[in-house]
Amino acid sequence: MKDETKQGQLAKLGDRIRAQREICGLRLHELARLTGISASALSLIETGKRDLRVTSLYRIAAALRISAGELLDGANQGSVGNQSRKSEGYDLGDYK
């Protein structure tokens, strides 16, 4: 795979992660606490500057309450179903 193609794919995935995080009403450091991935690493992932492991993708998806497939292909991004997740709330107290 060409580096340009890989970078483009990583950037699109990062955009979808950021968009979903914002839909859920989470700040970067909150997603970091929920996933166990540092905020700086998440920032690099969201900007497409860092490739992520499959296990990290699953942890991010679980914290955002969507499937990893939805992040990969962008299906249902910003749909009404995803909007309702924001109101369900997050208990960040368990992630200290």
C-alpha cells in the first residue's frame, strides 16, 4: 500500500473517531481515561499521524459505544441513534 493511501485512510479513521467522540460529548482526556490510551496518543490517532492497533480500535469503539466496524467504514456516523448515546452519560469515576 502506498504511504499516501495509508495516510489518507488513517486521517479518515481519525476524523470518524473525533466526530463520534464529539457526538458522545466526550473531551479527549475523558476518552483517554475510558480507553486507557493516553490523550497524546489519541490526539495523534485522531489527526491520522499514528497507526493504531486493532485492540486499541476496539477499546475506542467500546468507549464510544459503537462497533469497531462503524468506525472503520463510517456507517451511521452522526445518526439519530448515535445522538442518543450522549444522554446516556458516562461514569468516569471508575477510570481514575
